[in-house]
Amino acid sequence: MSNRALLEVIALDAEDAVAAQAGGADRLELVTDMAADGLTPPVETFAAIRTAVDIPLRVMLRAADGFAAGDVSALVRSAEALRAEGAEEFVLGFLDETGGPDMAAVRALASALSGCRWTFHRAIDRAASRDALRKELSGLPGLDTYLTAGSALGVDDGLPVLLAEAARRDEPGYEPRILVGGGLRLSHLPVLRAAGIDAVHIGGASRPGGWGAPVSAGAVAEWRAALDA
């Protein structure tokens, strides 16, 4: 079995997707509106990207900046429309006013995504208790990944948390894969890999010209090479 680490890259359109795949990305996270930290992309964008590349796509389900779910029925309709177009993997994550997981919203979407795999995104980094959130979400069908920096401030601050959680991977609530993203740098990779963390997520790091620029295949390839070293 291959021990190749997973490299996930944010893609906004088909051009991004093609460059990311050419650079060695294993999977894409599809979003729109990075000014709002990534919202649900139009079905047409998903369809164009699906046609352009042949690597797995995880599609964001998020209607507004922040971590409140908002109109859950609208999110469910978005999920259904994307599934009808062929989407099979998703990204979501919502908190309630106490800082705990919004279980009503998450369960509604998990039900709509029955049979699909999904990531709980960086809402975990804003949770009142990461441990409590993991235990509340434990066992939800399809949840196989947490996208996290270990801290709302980014990987520099959250690295000890990431390493501690990686060491608990056999405990209830800690089985989903840790996908590290949020202020991640190449210099973080050796210690993450040594701890057994085998999945990373990059956005701005794949765009040397900033978010107004497209994904660079060369930048993605640099991360691919570092992960494979």
C-alpha cells in the first residue's frame, strides 16, 4: 500500500483545478468567494471542474462568512443539486452560539449527504472545546476528516494541539484523518509527518501572486516534492 501523503489544494475554477492536478495535488477543495473564507461554489463551476480534472473533489457547503449555519434548508438544497451533478465529497462545519457544534445543521446535512464522505472544516479551531466537539460528532456517517490548524491563529500556534490529537487517533472521536491547513508552511512538514499526520491543505501557498492570481502548478509541485521527501 502506498504511504503517499495527501495534498489538497483549494480551487476556485477549472484553471486552478488543472494547474493543481498538474502540480501533483491529490484532491481539490472547491469554493467560491475567498473574501468570505470560502463559500459554496455554483453547480456550473463544479461541473466545469469535474470535466477538467480526474482527481477527487470536495465541495464546500457554506452560505456566509463565519460559522453559523444560517438557512439549513438552503444548504440542503445546494447539497442535493451538487449531488445531482455528480458531487460525491463535501466540506462543512457549523457552530452554535455556545461554541459547540450545531448538531441540528450538521445532522441535516449529513443526512442529505448519505453515502458521501465529508470534512468538518476549521470551525473546530473556533470551538469552545475541541474534545467535546469531536466526541459529539463521533459516529456521524461520512465524516472522515477534520481540516484544522490546531488553533484559530494558525499552525504556528496550533502545532502542539495537532501533535497531541494525532497521538490520540485510536480514541473515540479522534479516528477521522487530520488534514492540516491554515498558516501552514513547508517548514512545518517534517514534524507533522514524523507525528504520523499524512494530509495537508493549501490555499494561498499555491498562489504566489496572492488570491487574485491563479493556482501555480510549480508552487503545488514544490509542496508535492516536500511531502514525498
